[in-house]
Amino acid sequence: MLKCLKKLNSIKDNFLAVPTLNKLNSIKDNFLDIHTLNKLNSIKDNFLAVPTLNKLNSIKDNFLAVPILNKLNSIKDNFLAVPTLNKLNSIKDNFLAVPTLNKLNSIGDNFLAVHTQNKLGSVRENVSGCSH
């Protein structure tokens, strides 16, 4: 699968961060997920999917934590995704996915953190954090 994503521009697909699939709504930037990429809708910034904290700007989807299923609607915090490091640009909150759940900013859909790859739509920037 993809371990590193570069040059994205408007992602319009659901993003899969772990062995599951999630749905995002408003993101507008690059988003690097370990080896997982599903369908996103509108990413507004780079997405960090690693055991670190990322910054989100406006997400409109329910976020599901990796090994757990949780529906969020309005989160305002960070949440770790998978053991990978991506870059975010203008996000309004960090969110941790993996085995932990924090608060996100504006989510309106279900987001599952899994390590799988799916479809992407259009990304608006490149992603960093690949393992050379």
C-alpha cells in the first residue's frame, strides 16, 4: 500500500486510517495516513495519521477510534491516527486515532482509523512523513 503520499490537492474520499473505513467531510489539504487511504470529502489541511498530534481545521464526520467504534459530531481536540507521521496545514484541532480518542474540531461523519488503503479524490498539497 502507500506509505507516503506527496502532492495532494483536495481529497474527496473517505479516509481509512486502520482496518476500517471512515468518512470525512471537510478537509482541504494533504493528509498522510500510514498505509491507508479511503474516501475523503474535503480536506482543508494536511492530515497527520501517526502516534503524534495533528491539526485539523474543519472536519464534518464522526470519528471512530481505531480499535474502538465511537461516533463524534463536534470534536475539538487532537486524536492520534496510526503509527505514521503526516503533515497538517490549517486544522483547527489535533486528533489522535489509534487506540485512543480525543476531541476533534468539527466532524460530521464517521471516521475510522485503520491501516488500509482505499480511494482518494483530490488532494491539495503534498504529504510528508514517509519512510524513506
